[in-house]
Amino acid sequence: MSFLAPTEYIDSDHPEVVAFAGRVSEGAPTQRERAVRLYYAVRDGCRYDPWAFSLEPAIFRASTTLAAGRGFCIPKAILLAAAARAVGIPSRLAFADVRNHLASERLLAVMRTDLFAFHGMTELQLDGRWVKATPAFDLKLCEAFGVVPLEFDGRSDSTLHPFDRAGKLHMEYVVDRGSFADLPLAELTRVTLEHYPHLFDEGGRLVGWAREARSAVTT
């Protein structure tokens, strides 16, 4: 299994992804420093948008997320993985179910639960070992919700904080779903439809009221 080769979703050979990764990491003397630069470029340069969620395959490609400038946790993790591969850093995707104790009332009303299945993060191979990096929440979002931003130094795992700045429960990891060389879209789809059947029609498309709820926030 190769963690450096481009894949269907981690399209690290796409010209725009290659240019982005090269521009961000230019002049960094080590793989670790390149990884750190890429992490912050994806974390803050690509806005976190949970309302962009869909099961349409095209939205998960790294090049699509880079062009859009926004995405939820999985596309942002894929973009970081692709940028890393573009500069020679082995990468893979990791997933877990998390309980979000600080989700907005609007989001909870749509999801009907505070359990977010298949939360996505990136794993980077640095100095001979795999390190977790979670570029989901951008700095502006963290400031707005009073959440401590996730930092990444290329040495320690960067995973979601259990508490916010005020000491309130934030994120709780519930199920580890493993690591993958590319997005396991079939499994993601199965789990999503199992947990949130009210959001999708038989073709896996967001039902009308869910699309309207998303549009009310994003437009």
C-alpha cells in the first residue's frame, strides 16, 4: 500500500494541489516543518463548513476543496493528505465517531443527534512514525465559539480538545474507525445512511428540507 501515490480523492498530482503545496512549503528545510506549514495553510486557509456536507463523490477530492476554499472535516483532511503527498510526505486518512457537546442548535436540529459519525483527520508519517493532524476548525471559527484552536508541531498528535476555553465539554471520541490510504466512500456512505437516514433520499442525495436548511446558512 502506497501512502505517497495520488488516489481518486487524494489527487496529489493535480496541478493546483501541487502548486499550493509547493508555495506553502517553499524554503522549509525539513519534512516536519513542511508538514506544519501545510497544516496551518489548510486549517486557516480553508474555512470549516459543516453545511457543505454531501455524499457526492466529487466534493471529496482535494482539488475540489482547494478551489472551493471551504469544506467540512473530511474534505479538509483529504486536502492536507494530498498536499503532504505532493511534497513527499507519506499520508493517510483516519476516522472516528465523535460526540460534539458544543454543536450549534441549528446543526443539532438538522442532525437530530450530537454524535458525528466518521469525523475525518489526517495522519502524516514524520520521523519514522505516524502523527495525527486535525485541520478541521479554522482559527476564526474557534474564536467565535470559544474553542481552543488545535495546534500541530509535527511531533505530537493534534486531535480534538475534550473541553473548550471555559472548561465545558467539547469533543468526545467514541469509536475509532481506522486508517486508510484513500477515502473509503462506500463505508462512509453506509455509516452515514445508518446514522442519519432522515437526511437522504434513496439515491443518497440530501432530501429537500435538508438542502433548504443548508442553503439558509450558506447563502
